[in-house]
Amino acid sequence: LSINVDYPAFPSLADQAEVAHHYAEVEPERFHYATTFSMQGFGQAGWAERTNAHIDAEVRRGAVAVKVWKNVGMVERDAAGDLIFIDDAGFDPVFDHLAATDIPLIAHQAEPYNCWLPLDQITTRNDRLYFSAHPEYHMYLHPEMPSYQDLMARRDAMVARHPDLPFVGAHMASLEWSVDEAAKFLDAHPNAVIETAARMAQIQYQSVRDYRKVRDFFIRYQDRILYGTDLTLNPGEDPTAFRQAAHDYWTSDWAYLATADTQHVEDIGAEVKGLALPRSVIDKIYYANARREFFSRP
């Protein structure tokens, strides 16, 4: 599942759509994609109608979901200069339309919780390196920006206001730091599922400290968790190197989820024992749940 996203470092939305259309036509059994929408004109007359028409056109071309990114809540601002949050009523016509047409919304709100911690408290090496190199994105240094708790509260309010909207919480619904909090979110919102992309190290950090709790979480919520990686092949990059990187990610994640093998995880500086989840659980996380969410709708 390739996910188009309104991210300024990526190709334009039109270019992303063109690539998605091409591969969806060439490999319809293997390649699927989520469309997205532009925030340009949000709050102005006709924005919701234009956005819904765009989504409908993309669904006709094969899109199986819609992605909304963390620019909502952390970047995009209204005419008064105030940040636009995911629970803004201006999104309601679009989210209501998705609910009515049974199209899932994949939502990435906020950064990892580590983003709001001082460097010496960040739990993973990759986050520590990134935020030390990019202090402009390290929210701990920017108290003028919304708090993690505020962003999560606004996201939760939106999900609660749209109980019929199929909702996919990207990156463990930004609750990667605590399976307890993820469980509360899933219990509170029956229309929601979560996915693991780019947050496996934070999950492993917890299982090193409480193996049984993390394993029990995956078993208890086996119908609500989807596997993902967040890997990206950008124009001009070496596809052979990408293929190897993808293989390394997949085999490491598989060893952690499906086996009892122990592997060294550099991002947390620890030896991590695999969860050895039952075959029936693995089949759901890797396949059946995604098939249900994206491909078993009217």
C-alpha cells in the first residue's frame, strides 16, 4: 500500500497521484494506494466540495483510503495565523463523506512522544539523532507549539465525533510509547485500528522492560493492528539499495513479531527477544486486517 501525502519534501501531489495511477493500472493485484488532499483553500467557500470531488475521482482510479498528515495541527494555519487542528469543523464535510462512502482515513497526527522530551530522555537512538540534528523540529525546545497531549486530545475528539468513519491511526496512532495508552485508544474508539510503521523500536523498548505486557497487547488487539514500515523510494534513489533496506526491515520485524529469536536493536541499544505471536495472530497483523480495512468494503 503506497500512501500519498501532503509533505513538502515529497514530489507534488499531482506527481504522486500520477505514479500511483500508473502502478495501480500495471499491477492491480499487487499495488494499491491511499490518496490525499491539499490544504490549500481550507476555510474558504467550496473547499470541502472540491476535496470530496477529488477524493471521489481518486477512488474511481483505485484509491482505497485517504491520508491526512501531521501538517494538520503542526504546520497549516488559517487566515488569522492560528494553527488548524484535526478537530476543526471545516473537516467535517470531508470526514462525513468518507464515512458515508466507507473509505478509511489514515491519520498521522503529532510526532513521536520522544519529540516532546529532552534529548537525554528520548528512548530511541534514531529519534535522538534526528532531533539533535534538527532542533527546529524538536518540540521540547518549542513551548509555543501545541503540546503532545493537546494534539492527541484533538485527534481523539475528532474520532469520537465520527464514529462511523473507518479510522487508521498511523504510527501506532502516535501512542507508540505506551501499549497501555494504545489500548485505551482502541477501547474508546471501536471504529479505529492502528499500524506499526516506523515505530517498532519504541514497541521493542517497552517489551525489553515488560515482555509479557507487550505480547499480551498484540494478542488482545490482534484484530486491530496492521503491519507497516514507512519505507520510501524517492525519485532518483537507487532501487537496489531500497530493495535491500526493505528486506532488512522486513526480516528484522518478522523475527520480532513471529519468532522467539533474540536480535540486537541498535536504536535502543539492547538485545530484544521476539514476541513469538501465534500464526493466527501474525496472519491478521500482516494480511487479514489490512484486507478487511481496505479491500472488503462495498
